[in-house]
Amino acid sequence: MRGLRVHITGSAAAGGDDALIAAAHSFVRTLAAETIAYGGGLVLGAGGEPRNETGQPCIFDWTALEVIADAPDPAPGWPQLRPERFVAVASQRGLDKIPAYRTEIWERCCRRSDFQLVVAPPGWRMAGIIRERQVLRGDILLALGGGAGAEHLAELYSDEGKPVVPIRAELGAYNHDGNGGSRFLHARAIANPDDFFRLRDGAGSATAHISNLRLRTDTDTGAMARQAAKLLTDLRPRPAFYVRLLNTSHPDYPAVERFFRDVVDTVVAKRGFTPHDMGRGRPQAAFINVEIFEAIHRAGLVIVDLTGVRPNCTMELGYALARHRRVVISARKGTQLPFDEDKLPTYIWEDTGTSAEHLEEYRQWFDRNSDLPPIVE
């Protein structure tokens, strides 16, 4: 989980069971602390805090923000190369609704060196726009209760190829909408876990893990939060899809193959991604072009090597850039790039020297250029 942001979302109906709502807040509090301890970050909302008749908060953002405010600044274990460990996304109208009793917590969060506030343009307050901005910053979604909003976020995260972990809880939704929020998503996840997340090899059954994530009034919330945090650490790293020369008869193929096997594979794996090299695994679709573009559509990272300047590679690069994927471009020295090298940062490599030299040089370049903002946001 180190270097990944967990987006905690959901709500509870105002008329819900007070003991269950209290258990939900206890779970969120411990989960937020465990996430930080594992080196992870958080994505949350910011604004008002609706409460029920007994004074119980019906949303969980402020419970997690309390944990952030109390954490060391900066919280340890976060990669220095990735900015903003904790991200709050809000509308300007939402910020106006921050209650006075939360002002001190909010000010402490805003003073942190590892905290970022993302605010929608003036007059924009559509919940869907806020969610889209949260998905851009989040890496994993954890849903607890809620309704249509939690379900919409699950769709957005799944479309990006990001894991969704729903908790079964009879909390209802503050807005009384949707199909059941995390309870509905949990039932779907048990039936089709691969549609929600995948685990590392050797981490056990995804169905068995998800079936245990059930919150009741008698639940040991600390133990369950630690179990959920451990599950998040066992998620399979997001794929790094390779766009590269695959024609074995091309004169540059042996050098490209060495570059990827000796250098790229190692750096990509050390930076928390699963290499996805087309043609080396079991096909997932009947037509390779469909599989390629589906893989790019949901990839966490796209590695594009333009050696040989194949038309398919440039088309796939264009799709990755349009999809706002994280893209790392390279080419063998002497390649005539289809664009000026200074317009899109490109690592130029040579098939000489030692693997150790290439590894260190590529690692440094990768760290500087693998998390650049999209061309247009």
C-alpha cells in the first residue's frame, strides 16, 4: 500500500442504528490509522457534516480527517517522489459549510506539508464532478454504506482499472438513494470478485477475503479494520502495459528485448507495478487489438518504446495520452521520433554498457518522468 491513496467513501441514513453507525466510525478511524502506518495516503471529501437526531455524524470524512490532523507531519513511509499524501476534494460551496466545531481540525490539516486541497471551479458543485476529481487522485476505493454516490464512484474506479473494496453494512444512505451502496457492491463482489479487485499470487481467495468484510454492531472494529488494511496491502499491483516492438524478425528486436528484460522489468516492478507484456501471457480477448486497447484503457502505467517506429505503437501512445494514463516513453539511440524529443520527454537508450549502469540511469529518469500531469486535465 506504500505510495497509494485509499479513498474512503460512504454514508449512513439519519434514521439508522446508532450502534452500527458508531461501529462504522470506529472502523474508519482505525482503518485510516492503519493505512498511514502501512505507508498509504487518503482521499476524502470536505464540507458539511450532517448528523442524525442523536448527534451521530452520517458521513465519515471528518472521522478520517481527524486521524490525518493527529498524524506526524510529514507522516513517515510515503515516497518522496509522489507529492500530496492526503487529498481532500471539495466545492467552494462545500468549504463554506465546514462546521465551526471542525475548524481546528481543518486548519491543522491545511497546515500539513503532505496535504492537498483540490477545489472545483467557482459555481461548480455537482457531486459527479467532485467524484471525478477524487478518482484522479485515488488509487483504491473502499466503500462503507452510502447509496448512488458510492455506486457511481465504484463504476468510475472500475473503469480506470483501480480496485474497489466494498464493506457489507446495513447503514443505508444519507440521501436515501441508490441500490444499497456498499451492501449492494459487496454482494456483486462476492459473485464476481475479479470485477472489483485481484490479489497478489499466494494471498488466498479474493471471495473468502471479501466475504469476511461485514460490519455489525458486535463486530470487533479494530480487528476488522486491520484485516481490511492487510487486504489492501495484498492487492495485486496495477499493470504497467508495454507498447513496444514485437516483430521478432526486425533487426532492432534483440536489443529491445534485452532493454525490457534487463532494465524495464526490474524498475517497473520495484516501483510497484505488474509488468504486462503483450504476447507473454494468456490472451484475454479473441482479437489482440481489443485486448491491447482495453489494457491501455485501465493500465496504471503505460511504457512506450518507439524503437522501430511502428505505426501501431504511435497509435497506442496517442490513446494512452488521451486517456490521461501515466506514460513513460523511450527509444533506442538513432530512432527518428515522430515528434520533437523535447515535446514529450523520451529516454534514449543504447545497447552498450552494463545492465547495472542502465538500471540506475533508467531508474533516475523514470522517477523524474513517470508521474507527470496529463497534457490536458
